[in-house]
Amino acid sequence: MAFIPEHARRYLVGGAVRDALLGLQAGDRDWVVVGASVTQMLDAGYKQVGRDFPVFLHPHTGEEYALARTERKSGRGYTGFIAHADPSVTLDDDLRRRDFTINAIAQAEDGTLVDPFGGAGDIRDRVLRHVSEAFIEDPLRVLRAARFMARLAPLGFRVAPETVTLMREIAASGELAALVPERVWQELAKALRCAQPSAFLRTLREADALHAVLPEVDALYGVPQRADFHPEVDTGVHQQLVCDMAAQLAPGDDLIGYAALCHDLGKALTPPEEWPSHRMHEQRGIEPTIAMSQRLKVPTEHRELAVMCSREHLNIHRIAELKPATVHDLIARCDGFRKPARIDQLARVCEADARGRAGLSASPYPQATSLRRLHAAAMAVGSEAIIARGITGPAFGEALRKARIDAISQARSQASIDP
């Protein structure tokens, strides 16, 4: 049975304490141990898993236990730190190195809170505030602040002005360029899984950091659109609304969220003399979508869906005007016969685009239902009858295509006569 070494004390820290104070369901529980050494933890049965930091797993619960530590800046970027942990490091020392006051609260085993930096008050006042001036030493904290806002903005949180000032200093220093793509993607994906991804974008813009992290998205701000289609006019504002609508239609789904984020990147490439029209923006958006996806090293599935949604979203908006053969070829172009889930994903992103407009969030989007219905009709066509007719080779593919087009046509005709 594992135990804490004699004379040492353990405290629950981080998100579990924060979320309990917010009245939210807590996730994993993390502990900090004060007054113990690495050797004592190993002797007590804990398994060390941290190479750079003294982190251990409880042998029975699997929960993380970290020795109280301090950190000292030793180089550029978020990895340029030297950690120091020994029994002399106090709980306050450990909490002081944390990013935000709401994450720098500990709870003793008897339930008592240890809150040297006023995190509980900031939770009450709905403020995201840095713990100390050491905040400026870690550029990743700019992204973490934005990501926390994607989760906490619906609860009324705002970033403290003095924290915004430090975030701007980090952005101006150029240290955001030192962030490795995988960590940027990790924070972006977490934000896209939150209830209000727009707060991630707004927070980065407020900190003058969006252009360094997501230049393709930042370029959308200030680009006008036709007010009759987009009452919000500004393409960047539209993008924020689309991201939030995608989060509403597909909660916790960063695949849908990323495709929604990328769907209109081509509008930043429209020549200003063509504004507020954006002809061909769906094709223009493919290149920046691929570029951003490659730079951030996003999963292949995310990149492919994002490219598909950029290319096809206007076609889905006008699906009622498309001929059955055109609908078939669109589905085939999206690989929707081999990967049928893609069509539902495309429908969700297009609905987010249509409803992610000022005053139109509750508007119906029948195109999504139509796309799914026509796709289902085409998918229901089997190959058995074609095989029975002895058709093989290239002729088989053409016969299957014709049968699916006929099924799409019939499904559309049936929908027009159904009450």
C-alpha cells in the first residue's frame, strides 16, 4: 500500500480544485507533495514518470503526484526551464510557478484551501489573472490563456488587463515563434472542443498574438462581406460565429471545429477591388488550409475534411439547384461512398457556416437534411443487380454511377411530393 513519506504532506492542486470551486465536473486529480525527496517517493512505491520534473504515479490509483518544485528560466521558448525539487521547497513556492491564480489553489486533505494568490476570489469575480511576473517567461501561456477563455468565457470570465499587457509583451518579443507546432495544435484543438472557441481567437487578437499563431485566420479580420448575406460584414467576426456554431452543433468535436475554422480562409485572398464579393474564395481557400495544416502538423483526417469543406461549402448551400449527377459527383469527390461519415461532417460544417451569421443562429438549414437524404439514397444502391447482369470492368463503374444518380433523382422527387 503506497503512502506519503513521513513528515511529507500532500495537497490536491490544479484543475480539480478550480473546477470544484466553479461547480463543474472535475477531471483527473493531481497532487503535489511537500517535504519529500525522489528517493522517498520511490521507496514508498510510487513510479516515476517525469524525466524533467519529479512526477510519479500512485501504484494503485494511477493519479499523478509531483514533488513541490520551483522553475528557473534558462532559454527561449516554453521548454527553456530548469526545475528544482527537494524537501525544502514550500507549497507557496510551488503554487507561485503556476500560470493563473485560479490554477494556483491547493486543498489539504482536511478540505482546507491554501490560496496565497487570491485564486478563489478571481473565480468568484470571473477573472483570469496571472500569478506572478514569471508568467512572461513562458510563451505557451499566451495560448493557454486563450484556450482557458474558450472554456470559461461562457461563465462570464474576462482576462485581467494586466495579464493582457504581459501577453502582448510576449507576443512582441517574438517568443511565440519558439513554440513547436504540436503544442500550438494541442492548445488549438482543446479550444475547438470548448463551448466558445471564438474566445480563443478574440483573446489572441487582443494580445496581438493571433497573427503569429494563426496568420491565415488573422488575415480574415477587416475583410468585408456582402451585408445581405453576412449582417456581421467582417469576415473575422463571421469566423468567430461559425466556430461557436460548430461547437454547438458538434460539441467537443475538434474535427468539425477545425474544418469550420478553415472554411473561409480564401476570403483573405480576395483582391480588395473585388470586395465585398468573394468569387472563387472556396478554391482560393484550399492553399492556405493546406499550408496551415502542414505547419501545425494537424492530423490528416482534419486536413482532408478542412480542404473538402473549403472546396464544397457553397455547393452544399445551393444543393437544391444541383443536378442529380452533380450531387453524385460531389459525394464521390468527397469520398463519401467509401467514407460515409464525411458527408454528415460536411453537412454540419456547412450548417455552422450558414447559421454562424449575426441574427441567423436559429435559422433552419434544410440543405443539411437534403444532403444526408440524397447521400443515403445513393448509398442504398447495391452492386448485386449490376453484377447479375454480367457487367464488369469500366462498364461496371459507369452502371453503378448511373444507378446511384437515378436513386438520387428519385429521392429528390419523392421529397418534393411528401407532405
